[in-house]
Amino acid sequence: MILHTRILLLGIILSLLSLNAGFAQGNQLENAAQKAKQENKHIFMNFSGSDWCRSCILLKKTILDTPKFIDFAKKELILVDVDFPRKKKNLLDKVQTEYNEKLAAQYNPDGQFPTIIILDSDLNILAKTGYKRLSPEKYIEHIKTLIKQ
């Protein structure tokens, strides 16, 4: 019975981890750039306030976490999440917080949330966007248009 419960718990944990739309663990932009170069993809950097920014929460729920976007992202993008949570239970460690602040100073100095930065593998900014009230399919088309410009 205990083994059965552990296997079930492990399955649930693995399922939850796979729902994350593939955002880079550790959120290291340099690693994402290297991976983007190897896989010939663009970088999708999401500046978010995951537990306080209403538009950030809507972007994640209605677009980023949908199967259509996850599928698109796996094929076309390297995802980097630059999060600034405020609730104590969601706070990042000091190293990650400092790293995110460094990225924000460089790529999102106005502190607008959510902000999406599309970069090439050499970390050149191709486009900036944010949350739009679109279906996942229309948002994907929006991202594709930004990449082609």
C-alpha cells in the first residue's frame, strides 16, 4: 500500500512538472542562448509577477499553459521565465532574485509586467510584447509575426 501511494505521488509530481511550458530551470539566459543556438530557436523571455500581476496570471493561464502554446514552444522557442513573486511562500532564493533583477535592468528597465522579450540566439532583441486578449492560436500567430519582422 505504501509503495502504491509513493508511485501515485511520483506520477502526480512528474505530471505537474511536465505541465510547465518548458520554461528554463534556473532561468539562466546564457544557457538558453546556447540551447537556442544549438536548436536553431528563438528565446521567449517572460517578465512576470506570477502571484500578484493579474495580466501575468491571465497570460500564463489562458495562453502559456495551454497545450497549443506548449506544443508551439517546444518546436520553436526556448522559454525563460523572469519572475518577481511577492508572496512569502513563492519568493525566490537570493541568487535567483539578483539574477532576475539584473535581467530586468537590461531588458525591462521600465518594470512593465508582463513583458515578453523575443531574442535571437545572440541575445539581440527582436521584439517586445505582452499580454493580449487573444486565443492561444492567435497569440502564436502574433509571436510568429514578431519573429519574422
